[in-house]
Amino acid sequence: METLPYYTRLEPLCRLSDPAQPHTLDRVESESLTPNSICFTCKGEILQNSEYYSCYYCCICDLKFHFGCDLLPPEIRHPFHPSHPLTLISLDLEVNSSKLPLDDDDDDDDDDDGKHEKCKCCRKRLKNVYYHCSVCKFSFNASCTTYRPPLTIKPPKSHEHTLTLFPKRLPLPCDACGLSLEDQTDHVFTCHPCNYMVHGTCIYLPRVIKITRHPHRLSFTTSLSPGDLSCGVCRKTVDINYGQYSCTKGCHYAIHSKCATREDVWDGKDLEGVLEENEEDEDIESFVKIDENTIQHFSHDHYMRLQKNGSLGGHESKFCDACILPLIPSDSFYSCMRCEFVLHDVCAYLPRKKNHPLHKHPLVLLPTPTEFYVFPPEFCVEDMFTCNGCDQLGCGFVYECAKDDCGFVLDVRCASVPDPLNHECHPHPLFINLTKGECMRCKSISNSSYFLECVKCKSFLCLTCANVPRVTHYKYDSHPLTLCYGEEDATNLKYWCEICEFKLDPKIWFYTCDCCRVTLHVTCLLGLNMYLKPLLTIKNYNDVKEKLKA
């Protein structure tokens, strides 16, 4: 009967015993150890005074092993050093249970001063136990030997020749992604006739992909036509001499290989050989046009009439049912001919399906979420959700991921943010780069899940602040209020908020009326939860009441 390898067994076994009749190792606590006990595998001392440490013991062979050392053979052959065997030795005698030989947490082991010998595989400082060749002075961390890459790979699509494992890290760019081959987490493979060198993971890059950042498919190519290109994800320059993804329709668009296949950018599907004709469905109109000024919107049962800008026509103090922002006199909107339902004309034209850079799957517009996407769940209000873009509570229309098991939702404000965004608060375009930094307005890095970035000056604007309306209305002022992004020379300026009557910092965003010179804090005017409908129906009233008291 064939015996299982050591690493597949549930109980620890003595490596010196017969595999057909192995010896089981027993756990020995530190107080039971004799002085100067030595691990059979790494020859390191098993400390007796360690508070939490114990070891494995074979009572038949009279051998002791550190935890982890029972899995390591005393001597191995490795493809990176085939000429001589490698022997397991101890770096120091103070091996303890908080740092096992197989531990791969090396954040504190980096050493750039050149005083310590480093592993030839991962290029990091040698750990407690490692494998060593005394002839060639060649050393390997034990953790680097647990996975042995194949010596050769026959790429199915990426290269015409067989690729051979290259045993060293080189400060050269990978021909598939352009990143350095010194990557400590990946092996290097080469084709000598073609002078071709790639990371092991880059061999299996998908050939054709589709991402939400571009309307067409993207195909992998080893080189691009001359021209200045910036990556569609990170916005950095694309080197046309190395493998990238470019548009199959000929658009002036390219993405770095690693950026295009990021988990939060690509859906993981290789579309090579998949027909494209059924990939893009026809756009579905959000409404049926009855006449020039009347529509039947998909979210409502009644006809809606267009109200031209310049007059609310009896709709004062009304909120758009899609974006939950108040109607102001300058807005054009559609109002229901039979009830109180209203929509901004812009919101009425929102597409039913949308691809957005914030998510890797297509989004579908719904008048209410299919589930209560709220955290914490006890704060439960009818039709309320938490936007995954800005982390704000909302009750309007929602863009929801088309995949049933995803649960990603965006309110219509975040879903409508263009990429890039030209915002009045900053002189340069702001991009959705999936990066994060201190917001230029709220000075926070946690006020929102996603940020917009200026690639020129490395400034950030969170989506919460990016969605603050530029123009709004104050019920005690007949004029529209405009958002002021701070006064540069505010030394002698003194403003007070008309609502809270506290002093207003003119260097911070605030609302003002150009006619009446009224000034208000943004939060005082819009509230903390500015996207919740008035007169909401609370389902768990007692839970909400207790939360508000706290």
C-alpha cells in the first residue's frame, strides 16, 4: 500500500522512521525539555525558558523537532542549484514559536545595508533556518523551497518556444509586463533564442479581455505603434516596447498588463475565441416618449410632464426621486401628472445599463435596491442603501451590479462622475485611478471608499466631496446659492453661517449668495445625511431611536 507524503498527513511524523510504518511525533511542553535540546532537522537549540514554546518528540528515535522543522528534510536538491545538495542549517540558536521556519512574513527581515547574507531566491535576509551549500556559499530560505517551479514551460499561447526556468533575479524589465524581473514573489523564465524573459505569472496573461473602463475589447500585444500613451488605469506612461493591452477597434487606448488584469479592474474572463456579437446588448431607453413634453418613465406608472427651467411651478421644497437633491428654480424636471413623483431631466435620461470604472461588472439602474445594502443592518429604513462609492446613506435610484452574488451598489451621483472629472476646485483633471490619499477638502482618507486623483500634483478628492452640489437653494433666500471653494486671501475676511450662527472659515468650502452675501456651512445647509428622503418610513423604529440617542 502506497503511503502518503509527510505534508499530506494530519499527524506529525518522524522523518527518520520507515515511511511504511512511520513514528508519530508527540508534543512536549517547554518545562519538560532537558537543557541544550537540539532540533534534529536544523540543529538549532530548542529553548527551555521560552514561555509558549514546545516541540515535537519521537520517543522511538529519541529525536526532537521544532514546529515546522518536522516538515523540512535535512537535505534537498533544488533546480536553482542542481550541482550540489543543500543542507538545512540554523541561522541562530534562538528559534522560537513566534517565528517558525516556514513563516513567510518577512516585512521586518528586509536589510539593505549589505551586512547580512541574503536568500538567492527572494533576495531577502536569511531567516531562522535556511538551506545552504557550503561549496558554493549558496543559501535559500526554507520558505522558498516549499514551492518548486517547473524547469520548463511550453506556453500554450504567449510564446512559440519552450521557456526555461532562470535561477536568478535580474534588474531587467519583463518582456510581457515591463516591470522588473527582480520581483521577489515570482520566478523568471527565459527563451534564449528569442532573448525573451518573463515572469512566471505573465506567461498566462489572457489574450483578449473586456473591462468597464473602455467600450471595446482589449487584446494583449507585445509592442505598440509609436506615440504617447498613458495607461487607462494608473495614468502613467505606457512603454510601447513591452507587452500591453490595446483596443481591438483601433482606439488610441492602452493599459499596462498588470493594471488591466488587476482583480478590481478585470472580471477574470479570457474572451479569446468568444463571439463578440452577443457581448453588448442594445441600449434600453429609460422612458417612452409620449409627446414632446410627456414621457412614461420605467420607474413610475404615471405619465410625467416636462417643467422648463425658471419656475418650480408649485414644486417648492420638492426633491428629485432619483438623486434626492432639492429642486431649484433653474432646474428642468419631469413631474408626475397624477402624484408627487419628480425627476430632474438629467436623472430621467440616466441609462438603464452602465459600465463604470469603479466596478469590474456592468451596473443596472433600479428605482430601489433589491436588498438593504446598509451597514450596520439594524439601522434599517425603507429603500435605504449605503453607496459603495462614497459610503453615504441614500434612498434614491441605485446602480446595482448585474451579477447576483456581487452586491456592489452606487448611487446615481457617484455613477455619474465622469472619468476624468474637471472640477472647479482644482485646475487639473481628476481621474478615477483606484488610488487613495488625503482629500483636499475634508482632509480625510476614510471619508469615502474611492477617490479622484490629480496625476500632475498628486492631489486627491474623495467622492463624497466631489458630489457636493455646485448650486443649491436655501428656503430663506430667493436666490440660488453657489459653492465657494475657499478664499485664497482670507486674512481679513470674517464670515458667519446663517444657520448655526458660528464663525465660518473662508478657506474651507461654503455656500454663498452673490446677491445677498449670505454664507452657510455646507453641512449646515445640506445636513449630514443629505441623500435621505424626507418623511422616510422607518422599519425598525426602536433600533434607530436608540442609535440616535447614543
